[in-house]
Amino acid sequence: MRPTLSIIIPVYKVELYLHECISSILNQAFTDFELILIDDGSPDNSGKICDEYALNDKRIIVIHQKNNGVSSARNEGLDRATGSYITFVDSDDTIEKDTYFYNMEILLKDKSIDVLEYPYQKVYNKKTELVTDPTKHIYGCVDIFLYWTLRSKKAPVLWNKIYKKNIFKNVRFPYGKVYEDFYALPEIAENTSHLYISNKGGYFYLIRNDSLSNGSDPFKREQSLKKQLDNYDAWLKVNDKIKHYNAYSKERILSYYRFSSAFICTAIDYPNINLSRYEKRVEKFNFNLLQILTSKLNNKEKFKLMLINIIGIKWLIVLYKYLKKRQHRIKPN
């Protein structure tokens, strides 16, 4: 008999966190699920831990594969999933007790809901920060897309949601990208007609010290740069989708501002990196003065965006670099 819910977890180098993650799922009051653990060629004991859990619980399916990245692992999970609904969990995170019980009850009562989203908490140095939005129904792929990318307090993440399986009928995650869920978001939104924002349960998102970028480590700086460039590619895709909808100029401006601000910071931090392909794309997003003044940006952000429009992002980067050098020169010893 097929389970109602498929839970997909990519696993890689998480032996210190995996027990707590899996236990938080097995302790849920909702039991009609399959737990798909994809060992992505993990060099530590993570794969062995997965196998040990599978021996004691028939709901657990373990897949071992060569290290191909989180996108490959999630795609493999999607290909193997048999549940009517699908959700994702990262292997160093945990789920609040009874999250699936309360939220699956909502989904099974209202079959028109395509995706249910629930609150999450950031966990860092044993401190937590709740991220949530008021309960509501959102209809139509355009408004759902804009909610996920620009209107919500929550980050555009994959793991605090439960999806109907058919949402992923023609959606897979791109290989080799850091922001793989952000890349897939426009396609996921296209397949979603009814989103429900729930206040039940919660997802604990662990921010790990060993996963943060470290400027003194060249390898980690390289990883950090790739992460930023992947983020830009994803935001350009989002901007293209907003432009395609040919509406919501305020959202377009907000999206453009977020991208351009992050882009300027990267250009300053990595002066030897060729970012011309991004500069050309950024220059295409031009707004008139009235659009900027009536946007959702604060006064400082509006001024910055007007500068970008007047002198261009390339020259604004040159100006920022000059001011940064000048600031270093006049610093007292």
C-alpha cells in the first residue's frame, strides 16, 4: 500500500546531526509516510547510520549513490517517491513534534490545496528566531510566485512546505547549483494554483558554524563566490519571470534592487572576477523616477537605485571601490 507522504532527505557528512534529524521524523504522530534517505557518497558514517535505521523501520528507504550533489540526491528521491504528497528535510535540521500530523490533516481535508507552507525557526548558537507569516490562502501562480520570492518574511526555501506530488511532474533541480531550490521555484509556482500558509508545527533550520564562509580560507572564499554567483543566476531567472508576467512594477523594482545591491558587494569583494555578463543583464532593468519614488524601498534604497539608473551599475561599482580605498587610507594607525 502506498504511503500518503514521501519525506526526502539528502545525506552528506552529517553523522553528528543525522540521529536527531531522523528521530524527529520517526517521533511524529503522523505515521503514514515513507522516509527516503539518499546517501550522496558521504565519506563519514552517515550512510551506515541510514542503513541502521532502515533495519528497524520498514518505512525507511536508503539509496546509496556517488557524490553528485544535493540536486542529484533530491531528484533521485523524487524519482523513487510513491506518496501522494512530498516534503523535503535537510539532514542537519529537525521537525517540531506533530508538524506532519496537524498539517497533513489540513491537506487531507482540503484537497484543493496544492502546497502547504508552515513556520520555521533559525537555530544558531542555541538561540532561535521564529520566521512566520499570518495564515491565509493564496490563489493563482503569479501571486504565489511573488509571495515566495518577494512578499513573504520567509526565505524562498524548499523545506518548510508539503507539496502534492504532481507539482514535480515536470520539475527537477539543476545539477551543480548551490541555490537549487531557488532555481526550481518559478517552475514549482507555475504548477501551483492554491497555496495555504499554516501556523501549525515548525521546521528547525540549523545554521552551522562549519558551514559558514570564512574569508581567511581561499577554498571557502571560492565556495562563497560560487554561492553568490549562483544566487545571481537564480535572481535573474526570477526577474525574467516577473518581467514575463508584465505586471507588479513595485515587485520588479524590489527584486532588481536586492540583486543589484548584492552584485555591487560581490564586485567590490572580488575585484579580479569578471562579472561583465551580469553587468549587461543588470543594465537592462531601467525604471523611471516615479516608479522608484513610489516603490517599496526606503529612502536610502531609492537613492541608491536612482544612482544606478543615472550613472549605471558599472560606474557605481567604480565609485564604491574608490570610496572604499579612500576610507582605508584615512584610517588612523
